[in-house]
Amino acid sequence: METYYKPEDLPKFEEIGKNSPDLAKKFFDYYGAVFAEGELTEREKCLIALAVAHTVQCPYCIDAYTQACLEKGSNLEEMTEAVHVAAVIRGGSSLVHGVQMRNIAEKISM
């Protein structure tokens, strides 16, 4: 099925620097440093990235970090839990803005 997002485009991400190699190098150097083992393991960082990918709804990132999580030793249960964490934070952030709505409604209703 034809979609806007094409899985075969994901490997082309490295080509993003063709017209701006200096900036691309800085990005990819930073990216590599962020995902290197540190206080968090590479596996933990991939689980975080998978959750964020779902929050920003990037199909390329979802594909990439699903694969990365599996390669780093995560299982489907851990990955699903990470997605639920993202979903509840996203939902909660929408709900908490209801306080702003209530404040404005109460102010206007006075």
C-alpha cells in the first residue's frame, strides 16, 4: 500500500547532510554521543527513544527504535510498557491543560 511514509526512506536519513555536511556532522556527532553508554544503558536510551517516537508520532523513528530496542535486548513487554508511559504522559498533559480552560471559563463567567 502506498503511504506518505516509505520504509525505504529510513536508510536515506544519512543523506540529509548532502547540502549541509558541516551541520549534519555536528548533528550525527551529537546523536552518537547522546546514545552512547553513560549513566543510562544503550538499551534504556533506546526504550526512551521508542516512547518519544510514539509521542511525536514519527513512523521512521518508531521503526528504527523498535529494531534498536530488540537489538539491545528489550522484549515486547518492555517496549509496550514504554509506549504506555508515553501515552499516559501525553494524555495527562492534555488533561492538565484543562485547568487553564477552567480558569478562563471561571474568569469569563464572573
